Amino acid sequence: MQDQPKFFGRRKGRTIRKAKSFLLDNFLPEIRLSADKEINPEKIFGKKDKYCLEIGFGDGEHLAALSQKFPQNGYIGVEVYKNGVANLLSLITGLKEGNEEDLSAEIKILDTRVDNLRIFDDDVRLLFKALPSGCFDKIYLLFPDPWPKTRHAERRFVNPENLAELARLLKKNGILQIATDHPIYKRWTLEQMRYNKDFRWTAKTFDDWRKPPADWFETKYQRKAIREGRRPVFFEYERL
């Protein structure tokens, strides 16, 4: 068993209601990954066009939409926030509050989906060592906690140690996508990536990082940020 790294952030929020609690207890174990053994995406999903990792999927809106639109890909989502994990399970199974009659039936993914999604519901740093090098075509890091105070800067996920692991996990020419709406994190990301020799910023024009990528799905958090006057940016870095 690996040592547990110090984690900053919430693991649970408001009370999780009956249907989502049921999903956590009865459906999550079917698609949950454990870092106690090697996790090879190709062995998990079989032959797929691409294998992708989303770190900190929040409420799961982006990951649920992405994995549904691109059934030819395999996706691993990481999130420690239990409420967010429960919401993703609700999105992919269709089980919502008020459908208590469904709790006695077998729970499975929606008929409109394929089985191309797995969840790791703990700190992603525990997952790193279980993953083989060069196993992902794309890694998403969307709206990470900015930890805006200077004394908390060491908590920001974009740092040399984590970037080294992401570089190891990405295939050559793979893409690391980082989205943020926080001005401090925008500057921080640009500074950290500027001197990183494993990645190349793909932007050629100003609009390249101000407009969402082609495979982007808008989230509730993003809509809230825009309403409150915070404009997201979308950095894409290619693995050299």
C-alpha cells in the first residue's frame, strides 16, 4: 500500500441523497479502479482509438459527454470529491432522485452509451505509479483549484513534479489540455510550462487559447464563471 500524500481540498460536500448513495454503493465498484495493481488502459478497454485521462472531473459533465460522443475512445476519470463521483454515476446510468423504483433493478449504463469509462475516486498521485509510461493520448486538467494565496502556491497541481508524471504518461505528440478561469492560475500555468522541456504550447494565434477546443463540452462551472465575468482559457500542450 502506498503512502497517502497530503491532500488539500474537499472530499465530500452536502448530504448525498438516496439514489446517488445507492450508485456509490452498488455501481461504483463495477467501474472503480484500484492503484494496488497495474492499470493498463489498453487491457481495461481493449483496442481503442485513443486512451484519455481526466484529472479532477468535478460533477462529471464534461467526462460524461466526452465518453458518450467518442465511444471509440477509452476514458479514465479521477475525482476525490464524493458528490462529484455520485453525479457522474447518475449521468451515465440515468438514475436520478425520484426514481426509487429503479433501486431494486439491476443498475447499468444507459443504452445510448458504451462501456468506455472507469473511475479512480482518490488522489491522482496514488494512481500515477500504477500506470505504464506512454499509455495516454490525451490528459485533461480542467479548472483545477487555483490556490490563489502565495503561501498556498505549492498546492497547485501544475508543478514540476506532477508535470513530469504527466509527461511520462503521455504518448509522443499526446496532448495535455489545461483549462482555467482564474487570472493567477493562468499566469502560473504559463510560467510553469514555459520552462518545461517535455511540452510544446500548440497555440499559434490569440484565439487558439481563448476559444474552447473542438472536443470541448461546456460545464455548469464554466457557465457560472462566465456569468460572473471570469473568462476561461484553454491551454493545449503537445508532448515532445
